[in-house]
Amino acid sequence: MLDDVRVLDLTDESGFLAGKILGYLGAEVVMVEPPGGDAAGRRAPYLADVADRERSLAWLALNTSKRGITLDLERAAGRAAFRRLLDWADVLLDTFAPGTLEAWELGWDALHARHPRLVRCAITPFGLTGPHAYFRARDLVVVAMGGNAASIGDPARPPVRCTMPTAYYHAAPEAALGVLMALQARVATGRGQLVDVSLQEVLLGALLGSPGLHASDERAPQRGGARPGSTQANDARALLALPQLRDRALFATIEYPELGAAIEHPAFFAKTSRGTIAIRRRAPRVGEHNEAVYREAGFGPAEVEKLAAEGAI
């Protein structure tokens, strides 16, 4: 579906899944990390409890179907290389704080002028505009400010949040859909667009009828608590054994010979009759595809060696 689309993925964990989805759809997604790897993204828990960035289960789960390179954007040489990579890319997917690209003279107006076909998708806590645009927040804060936490938990106790990063995982498909729409529009116009995804707004949309209910009854809605009733609440072990999921071939096994492991991944997300949506590759190791990607982007061997000697990759 997206076989000819190149995506530069400069996201943190709040955007990892969006790039993964685009990779499943066939895009050539290149994950860009700082030299030495993304310390925050390659977090615990680790495979077999061995503390090693290459064994981060979160990283392995959220970054399948991507290649990986390293680039230090804090260095002038790294930013110069980044500009050249943008010449090669179709999509920039990022979670930069608002104002970051502007400080590098790569705000949307400048970016669009130099790369008119480029689609930029920015995932931020509160969007690129508005009074909260420059506020930084992790999932817990966004879940609270987006209204989700207020509706979860026992009404006699404080609000709670889902143990998974709800805001991040709700934003991913919206970001991917925004990219798809911008790419489709580019077919007709020849020009890219800026896709602005707010984690807070995504959560508000996920609440469905709650804002409408408030319009008809201004009393604060009460949390209903968790009441699963007689339905079995499956944990991860039970899900892996469910005949329904096994029969539908939900899980795909990926080999990690360098880790001495084979890990089952959900074959996310939709099934199509032609089977074109699938895991393309395992998550990348730190800088695994530096040589190949920089060469494809037009960098000569001497240039890559120079970047490495300068600590830029």
C-alpha cells in the first residue's frame, strides 16, 4: 500500500506506534535515534531481565517494521545531515516540542518551502498551537487533562489510569490516518501538508458521548467503577492460549538470533484478503542500518565516515 513511501521517524515513545502502523502498511520507516540509542525509549522491562538497551521489550514491541539509524541533532553536522535526509524522505513523523524545528530554522514554512512534497506529522501533548502548546507532559498528565482518568475507577476513590499509555496508543492510528490523508491529497496537488496531532484532543474524541452528556446535564458525571461481572478477565497468558486468536493467526513469531530468542508479536492490526498488512521486520538494533540508509539518501562512504568521526552518527 505504501511501498514507495519513505518515513523518517523521529519520535519518542508517544509516537513509536504511529511509525509501526505505517511500516505495517508497507512504508519504508527509518527510526532515527541519537548515537548510542534512545535511552528513554529502550527502557525496562528487558528480555530475560538482562539490562541491555537492545533487549528492551517496549522497544522490540513498538518498533517492528522499521529500519534504524543514528543521528545527533544537537550537533551542527547532525542537523545538516538531517536536512539532506529530508530531501530523501516523503514523511517526517516527530514528537519534537513545539518550537524545536523553528529553532533549527526548519519551521513549517521553511520546511515546506524547501521540501514542498514533504508531509510532516507532529505528535505533541496539546498540539502545536494554543495556550498549552509549549507545555510538556507524559501520558499520565494527558490522560488526566484529556478527561479519561475522571471516568475510570471507583467513584468513592480518586481517579485512576489504565496501566498502558492510553494517550500514546490512541494517537497512533490518528497520526497514521492523518499521514495517509495527506499523502492521498499530495497525489492531486503535488504538495505535502502539516498534520498536527494533539494527544489531549485524541483522548477527548475517545470519550465519545461524554461532552454531549455534559451539554444536557451540567452535573459532573460519576465514575461507574469496574464491574466485569461473570465475564472472564483474560490476562496475557490466557490471551496467548485462546483458540479463537490462534485460529485467526493473530500472532507472528520473530526470530532474534543475536538475543538468542524468538518472540511472538500480535500480527497487528487489520486482516485483508490479499494479506498486504503485516510485520515487515524485527525492531532495529542501534544504528543497524546506518550504512544502507545514508547511502540510499545520497551520502558517500567518506561522508558517512566523517559523520561517525565527528560523533554525529
